[in-house]
Amino acid sequence: MTTADLDPSVLAGADMFDVLDAEGRREVLKAGMVRKLPLGKLIFAQGDAGETCHTLLEGRVKIVQTRPDGGQSVIRFIGPGEMYGTVAALMDKPFPADAVAVVDSLEIYWPIKVMRHLMTRFPQVAIRSAASAGNRLFELQSRVGELSGERVEQRIARALARLVRQAGRRTEAGIEIDFPITRQELAEMAGSTLHTVSRTLSAWEDREIIASTRRHVVVRKLHVLLDMADQGAS
């Protein structure tokens, strides 16, 4: 697949490019490269030179950082239209984490020299890139505050609430997170342990707040989950 196979409208909802008109999106699209990302594909690795900027078109990608002790933390799940890898590339820094496809996905990416040219050509793209990076910084700061000042049940509820906002789809059973997520990944997002997350989710299942399997979560009582996320009620 090449960019010639895609309509410029695929970038209409992208956080860096939704301010461009159709002709601008066509130029940006033409400058990039498209590739399919099969489930489990390592897109870039922590420590690799940041030489490419990425936008997801379809699917889901997780950003995973390996700590000095060898443990891992899920930093974020990337959805369609979101950029990733761009900040490191623009700063001439190595990628700070792995990017891995969690379902079959499709992305477009640009070498950093090309992206810098596009940002000069379309200053709106640079502004949107900075805004997106800033939003993620505020989100990360919020998560750090949660880890130091909130009960573990509240952190788990907040992690699930974020996933619902990012990837929730309505079904007859409730709001389903539309990609597979393991309890270990949820534990990493919430700064908890697999045992604690499993115990907490089981208790919430008994109360019919959620329904879950090893890799899928459906929120059945969103208002209760949001109350727990805001207030820490259990």
C-alpha cells in the first residue's frame, strides 16, 4: 500500500492535520509512507534514534517503557489520528519507549527532515504538534500525582475511565474497550500489581460494574466507575 491508495480525508481527524484543508492534507499525505502493522509489530524500540514521525490511521498501538530495574510500564495507548514518536524526533532524541501494535493496524510516517519541511510549509501542523505534546505532558503529570496521592482502587478506576474515553464503544453489554488489554497492562497503567488489579476487577464484576475476560473489558455501570475515579469510593 502507498499513499496514492489513500484519500486525503484519512487525515481529517488526525490531531496534527485536522486544521489543514483537503489540498494541504493531500500534500502531507503524499510526503509520507504508509505501512501495515500486524499484531505484535515493533514499530520502534526504546533507545532507537528518533528519526521518524508517526500518525496512526487504523488500529491501536501501545507505548511501553522499560525501567532500569527491567520492569515495564504501559505509558499510553495510541488510537487512530494520534501522533507518536514525533516529539523525540523533533528534539533529535532517542525514542524513550517501545511502540507495539496491539491489533492489526495501519500507520503513516515521515522522516524527520520531511516533517520539519512540512511544519515550515504548514505552521499550523507545528502548532498542533506542540499542543498535542503539551496535552500528553499534562496527562502524564496528572498520572504521577495519582500514583502518589490516590488509593489503588481509584487509580485503577481512573485508568479504565481514560481507556473508555479513548477507545470505548457502546454495545448491548455496556461500553467495551475496543482493543485487547491484559490485566498486567492495566496494572502497569495504574501503578499497581497484577494481583491487586485482578482482585479489584473481580470485586467489580461481582457488583456488575464491569465484565471482563483476560484480554477484554466492558464497563457496565459507567457512572459508578466515574464516581470511583473521581472520589475513590469502593
